[in-house]
Amino acid sequence: MSTEQNDPGRIEFPPVPAPDEQASRHAVARQAQLTKPAGSLGRLEELGVWFAGRQGACPPRPPARPRVVVFAGDHGIAQHGVSAYPPEVTGQMVGNFLSGGAAVNVLAAHAGATVRVVDMSVTVDTPPVVSAHKVRRGSGVIDREDALTDEEVRAAIRAGRTVADEEVDSGADLLIAGDMGIGNTTPAAVLISLLTGTEPVAVVGRGTGIDDQAWMRKTAAIRDALRRARKVHDDPVALLRTVTGADIAALAGFLAQASVRKTPVLLDGVVVGAAALVAEELAPGARQWWLAGHRPAEPGGPLVLQHLDLEPVLDLGLRLGEGSGALTALPVLTAAVKVLAEMATFDEAGVAGEAGA
């Protein structure tokens, strides 16, 4: 019986399995045999090898059931002028997701993925189909109080783990984590600043398009929240409790558990990236199972990628969240896998290889 089973209040993840190095080596060798000059497909070749190692097969199969999970939650700090949009937009956007009208829905349909929405802490009532794991309504105002209680943060992390298990058990072979919550780039910036050792002013972005006055309010809120966060720097669960929210805590649990379950994840924007920093603390080595879908336009995004040693697939100036950047990258990853799996080798095609080889 695990420590967590003995103590239901404890959060503990099993060791993260390593990707399949033999499958990766076979993929590298196969790339050299395909009917093209070595390296001529650039990053597509690297992506195919990456996926083969995570699938544990060469040639790999393209993702057959990619799944987006959008974790939604409101944030108390949004009441203090840090966003260009009012807090009620969170709940309204949950409805938009469910009716299929959001960017994530359009991009998922294009990429062959399906979308699930999980309400972790939206302030309004949402349908039972999305609210089964709801922990609370909103969160504490993080520059002056904890976002969550001890019980709530553990419930949120466990919810993220449960959702990851549900998706993997139902056949998802690639996961995308998305976010929705007005004000959520403020706690994300706190996490990024703290865990990358970066000054707040270098992390704070314009989020939803805030003006200079809102930017100054946001910077001050992050500075004050950081003072509180530094006291729990070495405790990832306490850090999530102190300065995030149930949605971000669930994201961290989801990302960590996906890696424990040996399921590749396409990371999205700055909020998911901030949760990924904590997920790597919760389950060291989890980042081996993650691929950065894009380079977020928010200034904290590149800091996350550098800290996790991840190279983005795309760089298109995206900053929406929802999983949109990762979904935009998904067809590129699928193309890379198909190149590795479906191209003919020189021998199969009867084509001469490199002279002197």
C-alpha cells in the first residue's frame, strides 16, 4: 500500500517511467533509411523520433484519440483590475465551450481531437457534466490570502489525477491541457517568477490585453503574492494552495499523472506552462513526456520552456490559452509521425541512397 493510501491527505506520485530509448534509437535509424537526404525534413524528423519513444514503437502510429481537457476556474485577484475582461466571462466561456463556439472547439475539430471541460472553481453554476470535480467557487485573493485551503488544494490535485486516469483509461493516446479563467495569468506569473528565479517585472504580460494602469496593478499583485509564495518555495502542494487556484492545481495533477501513465502531452500556453513547472516538482521527470506546442507570446512562456528544456513546435505569437496553441501544433506532430511511419525506405522504393554510403 502506498504512502498516499495510508494517508489520504498526502499527495505523492509514483516514479515517472522513462520513454522507450530503444524505440527512439530505431526511429533515428529509420529516418536515415527514408527516401530523403538525412535531416532534410528538419524538426519533423525530431518530432517523429520523440513520439516513437513515447509510444514505445517504431514505426509509431499517429495519435488516434487526442483529447483536450480544459480546466476552468475563477480567481479572486480578477476582482482587483488585473484583467481587461470581467470575471463573469469565465462562466460564459464554459458555456461557449459546451456549445462548440470557442477557438478550442474549432481547432480541435480541425486536428481530429475532442474536447472535455472540467469546472474546478467557476463562480457560477455549470452543468453536472463539467462540475463533477468542482472544489469551490473562485479562489482567495492571492496577494493577501491563500487561494485554497489544505483540503481544497489536495482535492484539486487529486481531481486532476483522476481526470488524467479517466482519459487514459478511455483510450486517449495524446493529451492536451487547456485553461480558462479570467485573471489566471496573474497566479501563473507568480509561479513562473518564483520557480525560474526571475524578477516579476520580467514575467508580467498583458494577458487579455490590459492597459498600463492594469499592468501596474497586476505587477503589484504579483510582487505581493510572491512575498507569500517564497515562504513555501520548497513545498509544491503548499505553493499551489498559497498562490494559484483549484484550476491550476488540477492542471498540475493532470500533467504529472499523464506522465506517470506514460501518455504524451502537448503543452499549451503560459498558464499550463506554469502548472507544468509545479507538476515537474510533484513528479520529477514528468517533463520527458511533454512536448511544447508553441512559444507563448506572454513573457513568462519562454521562461517556462527554458526551465523545462523544451523546444516549441510553433512560434505564432499566440496567447489565447484554452489549448489553442497545442491544437495548432497537433497536425504538425501528426504529419511528423506519418512521415516516419509511411515514407518508403530507399530499399523499398528501389532508390539509390547517398553516394558512398
